[in-house]
Amino acid sequence: MFKNSSKLLFLITLISGTFITISSNSWLSAWMGLEINLLSFIPLMMNYNNLMASEASLKYFLVQALASIVLLFSVILMMLSINMNWYFNEFNSMYPMMINSCLLLKMGAAPFHFWFPGVMEGLTWTNNFILMTWQKIAPLMLISYFIIPPMFISIAVFSVLMGSIGGLNQTSLRKIMAFSSINHLGWMLAAMLSNENLWEFYFFTYTFLSLTILMLFNLLKISHINQTFFIMNNNSLVKFLMFTLFLSLGGLPPFLGFMPKWLVIQYLTMNNYILPMIMMVCLTLITLYYYIRICYASFLINFWEMTWFNKIQLNMLTFRLILFFNFISMTGMLLVGFSYLLT
């Protein structure tokens, strides 16, 4: 991607569009930033060697264009209701819900998640990372301006439900990561009820773990679960890396991925959201189950070593970077706990 000058230009405008949205002080400029971001990402999605990329980019464009149209329409109506409150007063509570629905559709949260796994399936791992992380920053920032607690907690539980149930029967690693993203999005929306810092911390932790595991997938050039049975047979360290990264992404203590979930659970308990908290924790265990299933089969069931298998030629610089990130993932929560005790 970075060797192509046009794609580098579109990457810069993609980043600029997000910054325009999160730094804007009006809905019109925020909408313009979202459109710049959308029109910059579509050329990055295109890959002439993969026919599924064209389908994914078209699907992404149609969904995002629909969300942008309804968002602009909702903002115009809301501004009219403010200027002519004598006429639109009874509909005032409807506009934040309409705007939130458009932004939920833009970032692929349930129940507007129907497009997300299909688009993920047609993209490269680099574009998957952008779609899972960077493309969610602007909608999440905008949605934090219109917090409706009953709506948010129900959307959070439903996103965790869809992310857990949807990934159970998948064999594609891209779709598994897509449903994992929907699951984590539910936790971010629940964290948003607390304050700005909590959901941002959750997002940064999720971005770090997703970057590490997608770097590993891209390094090994794997896309399906059955490829993990064969490609890692002569490298036990790679198996260990994948196993621990999946456990951390699933939020199992004492890995780093458990820490933001722990903070969200604590907040929900303190604010008497007991039933949604129990449902989210139980449903996340399903997500953890299909994470473990990926590594369990390659570790125990389909494991053999043959001397005539070729060794995997890995890019050592990238592999060492993944090792360093994995060390942070394994020990990050413990280091934070020790530093808290020392202070």
C-alpha cells in the first residue's frame, strides 16, 4: 500500500477526514469529515487481484452513503426544530435517536451490523485493521455527544450478543475478527456511559491487540481456521503467540485485554446495571470459546510434526515486533497493577 503514491495520498486524506470530524464544532463540518473519510477509504479497498474487494467496496459505499444521507437529513431537521420550536417541539427526542442510529450503522454496531462481516471478508488484513479501528473513531466521537443511557445499554448488550453468536459457526478468520469487533463495540458503548476516558482506553487497548494479531495473520498469510492446523506445525512459538493473543483479545485474566473489561464491569456494577453486566459477561464467554477453538484444535487434535515439512520463512523484524507486542499483552495488566501498588 505504502509503495503506491496514490494510495499514500488517500491514506493521508483518510486520516484528515477523521481529524476534521473529531475537531469540528458543527454537524455540517462533522458530516463533511465523514464523507472525506469515506471517499478516501474506498480507493484503498480496491484490489484488482481480488474480485471480492470490488464487491466489498461497493457494499461499503452503499451502506455508508445511506447512513450519511439519513445523518444529514436528521441534522437538518434537528436544526429546524431548534429554530422553529413551536412546530417541531414534540419530535425533539427523536432526533438524537436518529443520529445515533446513523452513526451505529456507520461503524457496524448491532442491529446495523449486517454489512460488516461481508465487507471484512473481501479486504486484505491491512484494510481490515483500518476498518476495525480507525474507521470507528469518528462515529464513536460523534455518538458520545448524544448519549441516551437506555438506548446505549440495550445496543451494547445486543452488539455483544450478535458478536458472540455470529462467530460460532465461522471458519473464516476475517469473519471471526469481524464478529469480535462487533462484540468489543458493545463493550465500548457500555464504557461510553461512564466517561470519555474509559471508552477511549478500551478502544486503544482493542486497537493494540487487533494490530498485533492481524500482523501475525498477515505475516503467516492465513485466512481460515484449517490453515492454522498445518502452517504452524514446525514453529511452536508462533502457536503460543496466537494462543495468548486470542486469550487476551477475549478478555481472559491476567492478560491486558481483561483490564478495560474489568473497568467497564466495575462501572456497570456501581451504577446498578447488574442484569446487562451479567448478560455481557456471559455472552463474552461464548466469544472466548471460539477463540480457544482456533488454537485448541491446532495444539491438541490436529497436531503433528514431519521432518520433510518446509520451515516457515518469517520476516524477523516483524516477528520480533509481534513478540514485543505479545509480551506487553501478557504482562501489561500485571505491570499496571504493580505500578498502582507502588504509587
